[in-house]
Amino acid sequence: MSETLEVVRGVIEEVVGPEWAVDRPITMETSFGSDLELESIEFVALAEKLQARYEKVDFVRWLSEKELEEIIELKVGDVVTYIDTCR
């Protein structure tokens, strides 16, 4: 498992709570919408925490280039890949 995935998983657990994350393993294929069922405010909190961790990664620009349907269908792996390409 990649270091980036471990960091992203940890941040997701901070946002949704570790007890919730125990019931659902977070992998590259985990979707933010259907699997994690993140509310928009939780997604914003996730993006803010990741932005603080990875200062060179412009999540706002990346997300603004996506259509609403693409954002809804985002997977953890999409975020991990984007972070890795920016580093």
C-alpha cells in the first residue's frame, strides 16, 4: 500500500470518525459518494485537511475542472493518484 493512500485513509478517518471507518475498509476503489457517503461539508473538510498536508497540491483547481457527476463518482484512488502526480 502506498504512503499517500495511508495518509489519505488517515485523513478520511479523521473526517468520518475511526469507528465508522472500521466497518468499511478504505481502498483505492472506495468511492466518496456511494461507499463513504460523504456529505458535502465532510468533503470540504477532507479537502482542507489534505491541502494542509500537501501544500503543493491544488485541490480547488483540480475539483473545479470536474463536472458534478465526476465529483460525485470520485474514488479514493483518484485523489491518491492526483496527489502523487503533483509531488
